[in-house]
Amino acid sequence: MPDFPIRKIVVLVEDMFHDGGPAPASPRRRAAAMALVKNPFAGRYEPLLQPAMEDLKPLGAELTERLIAALGGDTSLIDGYGKGAIVGSAGEIEHGALWHVPGGYAMRDRISPSRAIVPSAMKVGGFGASLDVPLGHVNAAYVRSHFDAITVGIPDGPRADEILFCLAMCVGGRIHSRMGGLEAADVKGEDGLR
């Protein structure tokens, strides 16, 4: 059973009051919760990785709860999410893919309904690397106002033998969104697309 000891957890919250145009009625809020953990597979090839997803489920739940609290505690207001990972240089990109189930489903279990796929990005990166974590609407992937990203990173990681796992959520779409397409108010939420 792999062990992923946590070195650090960081929560980032952004309140956007305007984006060069008129101020919205209320600010848009985005947040990311990140954890730097030891990579038990660093420096070696492990053919069987999938069982380790189970070991990461408590971390997914912990970061999800921290995000919900940072966004005010009301899950009915959270309408966007995403996830990501930066694997330290002694690991491989597939170690970041371990986050798909424990990270994505932790958020989907707490935000109901949440029928859309959780957008994801991962990479191998050095000390101080950053990642643009994609965001999308929780119930309909075609809601253009929620196509966005939040840039994350922790200055002292990931070390070569670490992984930075991240979850992100938002309340509201981009400020001044005016690109048309499916509006959040018109989502049917039946298939995760529209």
C-alpha cells in the first residue's frame, strides 16, 4: 500500500471585483487547494499504479472540504471545478494521473448535481513550477462562461520526489462573459454536456 505523506497544504482564494469593465453585482470567486505529497513511485517504474488511487481518496476529500470552506461553505453556489497535478522530476506523468478518481470524485460527491467531466491538466515539472488548472461548469461542459483556468504553484515544490495535487472550484463564470453559447441559467444538466 503506497504512502503519500503530506508536506504542505496551501489554499488560494481569488475575489475578482472587475476585469477592466463595469463591476459585477458581486465578485467572482475562484479557489484552489494544493497538497505537496511524497511520491512513493519516484525514481522507479511501477507497472501497477491504479490501486494507489484508493490511497489518495482521503486527500481528495480533505482538499474538497477546504475548498468548500474557502468558498463560503454553500455548495449550491459552486458551479465550476477542475483538477491538476505537477509531478516532480523523479516521477512520471502517469503519477499525476493517479489524481483522476480521488480528486475528481471527491468534488463530484460534495457538489450535487455535478454531471460534467472534471477538467484536468498535469505535467512533470521542476521546483517552483506552475500549472494552469482548467475550470468548467459542474453540470454542462458547453457553458462557455465557465471555460477558464486558475494558475497554481507552490514556491518550494514539487521536489523531485514529490507530487503537487490540486483541486479548484469557482463561484460564477468569467466576469463580462459575452461569447454566447449555452448560458448557465439554461443548463438542463441531463448528460454533462448541455
